[in-house]
Amino acid sequence: AFREARGTTLVLNVPSALEQNGDFSLSAQKPVNPFTGDAFPGHQIPQSLWNPVGKKLMGLLPTANSADTVRNYVANPLQTRNWDTYMTRVDERISDRQSLSFSMVIGFRDALNPSINKYAGIVNKDNGYAYAVNYNYTISPRIVNELRLGYNRKNDGQDAADKTDYTSELGYGLPEAAGFTGAPRLNLSTPVSSSFDYFGTGGGGKPLFRKNNNYNIVDILAVNRGRHHLRFGFDGKRNQNNWVFYAGNFHFFRGNYALNTWAELLTGLVGQTVFQPDVGWGYHRRSLIGLYAQDDWKVSSRLTLNVGVRWDINTPYSVKDKRMGTFDVTKGQMVYPKGAPLGDTSRLLYPWREEGPATAFDTNWRDIGPRFGLAFRPTSRSDFVVRAGYGIFYSPAEGFVTTYTTFVSPWQARITTAGWCQKCRSKPPAGQPDRFLYLDQPRAYFDPSGPLREHGTTFVPASRRFRDASLQQWNLSVEKELLRNTAFEISYVGTKAVHLSGSGYGHGFAQKYLGLDRYPGFPDVRLRTDGFNAEYNAFQFKVNRRFSQGLSFLSSYTWSKGLGDVSNNDNYLLDLGGGGEISLRELWGRTDMDVRHLYNFSGIYELPVGRGRAHLSSLNGLANGILGGWKLNYIFQANSGYGFDLFSQMGPTGSLRPNLKAGRSPNLPPSERTLDRWFDPTAFELPPSGKKGNLAKNLIEGPGFAQLDLGISKVFDLPRLEKHSLEFRSEFFNILNHPNFTFAERNLIPGAEKITGAYDGRSIQFALKYLF
């Protein structure tokens, strides 16, 4: 069992007392009347333009408690975590040649992530059940077979901490979704956070519930034949993913109407609404099969080769009830499986057809990965070794690639509607009238029974020709023992990944803002596809002291560089506001995981105090029991900063890359970086209307990280109880309480250059274990 209650720090921007009453005369961003395009007299919004729901929500926000005009609210809500884990294992020796074991692990976890009010707290639940059976059979002295059977079930999700249905109470103009509790999501972009839910847990994948079942069977046959150690294996998996989540939210983008988020909230003008009229479970099934053969060949006393090959057959997820759709990029058509329950097809005012099975893409049959490795001793001594390796590995498509194919019309499509006007920063498409969206928008607007094309339906299908990601990895290392019990190693590691998956606009941005019409009839297509690439190269240096005289340690330094089109299967193309018209060359840059310099130092030190040790070696009895036998372990980590992106929400799409001015760098010299000015915001400018910005990905250098963790432990033998003992352990995380800061704001607005977040400070925990 584990229980934790920890104070967490929230640093946010909230409306000032003046802004609460419509007075923006002292605000950094002065609002503009979206109906006239002129500044408000005295920068004060008249009460006639106040929206009753917006004013109510403004009043529910906390009062500023900091003199900082940007980071004007600091709170320390209590975060709690509760874990309960139950484990058992049974081993049975059937005979001298056969053995059987059974193990079971059941765990229940929940964590409360608090917010600034009762409307936005989230509870994360993670309940898991895992069962495993292992059967070993020695067929002969040279042949051994191992069979493993496994099953695990995972029930997890995110839900509102407060189960009250606040949809009607707060006055939102959204219809209630069956099974939804809490408040619909109100996403506000402020100078401190580009995306923080001040109200609600809906949308953005919350509430989310999953009930996943995974079955696994592994069989390994090991054969020893002279210099060859052969292994043949089968690895079979069956995944059953059952997901449901709700989408209903309001987005306030700085710049859509009034150039100030709090002004837009007060007037109730919403930059974008998202509603999912039909909420249901998605039932996704797939099978993964791996076959492999491997030979460890001891060519001579100084050379060992490892040669192997693996064939992966990764079938795509299928949808049990056929409620799914993919997209044909060549013909611009939605493709539904044969027999899909489409209902009234007259509502589908876009090109579509029925064809094929209920899968997002076809099976990849060519995932064959060779592997090769060697270990070579250049001399007859064992203290000098050269190692090298190369292999190709395949990764099946993530589950949410298929999950997105179920969020399509006519079932669980997301109806996305954007607001715009001629006098606003966000202009309407050519020939379209002004469209003002309000928090208390009439519910009839979200009627899901009408023609879906007119509702601005967002499609997130997958490309039919979706290939598994493949990764080539190679390494070369030289290890030499230069000091007694201490080895030095220098190595090079490289990887190249192709066919990575990601997201991009297939249509919406291009049609509205670049004068293109790639897929007529579709308001917004966000395609999940493969075709992205990444690479990583690193130089590593290690010093490893094996345990001797009470001391062992591992010291390592890595100098690396990671480049790619996307990172973590992310939505970078979507973030650029029109990725479908952006070439991969424009996307190439530092990945999110790119850390140029990384240093780690870890080890164990047995304090030389007590019986049989260097100091006080004659201690006996109680004195030795208290003072002797203490062990210290330590981990120190330091790394340079990650790169991060910068966007402007003043563009016509709400999210746009800015231009980097000629001859300028956004990165300040290290000596000039402060929490109030981490980078130079004057190095950027907005691109001309309808043009894309030129700022490279992850160009701005983020804060570095340094932390020392210490642990101390001792085992106390219990007198008169043979083989019974108590182990005391204490860990000190970030023992020096060194401040480590997170990224600055990602949006180019006043105050964006300020650092507003930090990682955890010092944390101490104690544990006592009874051994018998």
C-alpha cells in the first residue's frame, strides 16, 4: 500500500479586479470591439456587451494574489495518490526435468490532480490485473523449452473529481452527453498557459475510460550444439482495446475576436466549439505474431558472433461493430467497411463509399528484421573488448490510430465550429458571413440530426496505406580496464526511424486560408498517416567501477543530437495550422527528446563503520546494530535543456508559426537568461497574411536540469528470531532542493519570455520492510 499527499504549485494568469469589471485600461493586451474593429472608449467594455454566462464564469475565478502582472496567481492545492498492490507466486517442481510457476499481481491506483476550483479537478484511476504461467521442460541436456502464458486486464481512465453535472448550472449552450459528469471543458489561452482547463474535464480526451484485455503466449526453444547456442521463438499477442471518451469544449484563442482572452470570456465570445453528439464505446481488436531465430556462435576464444532474424506480422486493429471509416487520399472519399450501420445516408453530404473490411489499413507482411552483433577481444587478455551491433526493428501502429477512425460521421464525429468576423483577427472564408459563437449558444445549433457537412464535422481517419514504423539501430563500443576493478568504455550509437506516424491537415486550413480545395465536400480532414522520419546519433563515455572495498559507481556522459519530422507521434502539423501544405523538409528539426548533453553519476557506498570494517571494527551487540552496516546510494543527473517551439495565436488560424527576423537569434546568451526574460521575444514577427512562418522546430533552448538524490538503508537482524530482520530505508529526492524550471510559454504574446513553472522540490520518504 502507498499513500501520498503532496502540495503542488500552480502558477497562472487570472483576470484582475479591473478586468473582472470590464476595465482593460491597464492590461497588456487592449481589447478591440469585434463588431466595429475600433478600440473600446477608455479600453472599457460596456455592460451591454457582457455575456451573462461569461460574467458568471469570470466571477468564479480566483482573485489575483501576486504583484506580477503576468503570473498573478499562485496556488498550492493538495495532490493525493493511493496505491494498493497484491502479489502472489506459486512454484511447483514437477520432476527433475519439469517445473511450473504461477504468479498474480493485482493493483488499484487513483490520483487526484487538483485545479483552482471544484469544476476542473481530475481523478486518474488505474486498476490492473496480471496473471502469468511459466512451464520449463528440459528435453535433453542440450535442449530446453520454455512456455509462457500471460493475461492482463487494465481498467483505467480520467474523470471529473466532482461528479455533479454542471452543464446546465453554468449555463453552457451544449447539450448534455449521456454518462458525462462534471463541467464541459473551458480551455483558455493566457500569457502563462496556452492550454489550461480553468473549468471542466470534458474534451481533450477527458473523461476517458478504457477496458483493455491482452493475451500473450511465448515459446522459446534453446539448443546447444558445440560452439552454437541456438534459440527459436514464437511470440503471439492478442489485444482487445475498449475505449470511450467525451468531447465537448469551448476554446478561447487569444486573438480570434478581441485580442484578449479575458475580454472574450466576459463577452462570451468563443473562438471554437467542439461537440461530439454521439458517445459510444469503440471496440478494437488485433493480433501480433513474432517468429525469430538466433545463433550465438563462439567462433574462437576471442570472437563471438550473434546472428538472428525476426519476422513480425502485425495485423491492424479491427472494429467489432464496423462503426469506423478511413479516408482515400487519392479520390477524396470516406471509405466505410462493408455492412457498416450508416443509417440515413442522405445526411452524408460528402463523397463516400463502402468497401473492404473493418480495419484502418492493410496488414504489413514484410516486417523482416535481421540482427547482427559481435564481441571481440583484440588481445589474449580479458580486460579489452570491442563490441558492435546492427539490427532492424518494427513497431506496430499505436492503438489510437484506429481509435481516431471511430470518431467519424455518422456516429462519433466531432462537430467543430470556429468563430470569425470581418473586423476580427480571424477572418471568415471568402464569401462567408460573420459568425459569432457564444457560451450560451442555442442548443439547436448542435442538433446532430441535420446534414453533417454544414456542421463543420472534423474527420480524423487513417491513411489506408499505413506502414509499421521501422527502426535501424547500430552501435560500436570499446571497453578497457585501465584501473583495478574500473572499466572505461567509449561508444557510438546511431538510429534511423522511418514510416513514423503523425497527424496533418488534409484540407481545412488549405481551403480556408490558402485558397486551395484539396478535398471538396469535406470541411476538415485531419489525417493520421505514416511517412515521417527521425534520426539519433550519440557519443557515450562511461566509467564503471565494480563493487570493491564497499564502493561501486557508474559515471556516464552522452553527447547527442536528435532530428526528425515529428516527435512522439505528435500533432505538430496540426499545431502549425495547415500542416497538409507543409513539406517534410520544413518540418525537419530538433526532436522533443533532443538533449545535447547528459551526465549521470550513480553508485553504492557501504559506510566503513562497524564490526569487520575500517572504523570501529570491534563494535559488538547493540552498538554495532545501531552504528554499523549502513549503506548509501546516490544518483546525480544533469542535462542541458530541451528545445521548444513558439507559436502565435494572432494568425487567422488561431495557431501559426511566426517568422524569425533576418540575422536574429531568439536565444539569449546564458549569462543574460533570467526567469523574467528567458529568450528574446523581439526576434519574431508575424508572417504576411496567408503565408507560413519560417521559425524552425524546437529552436529555442529550454532550461537545463540538475538533481541529486540520496538514499540510506540498513538491515537490522532480529535477536532470537532466526532469519527474521527489518530493513530501514530512506530516500531524499532533490536533497539540495535545487530549482529546476520548465519551458517558457509557447505562444508569442506579452510575457511569453517568462518562466512560469518548475519541477518538484525536495521530497523525503521513509520505508520499513519486515523480512522472514
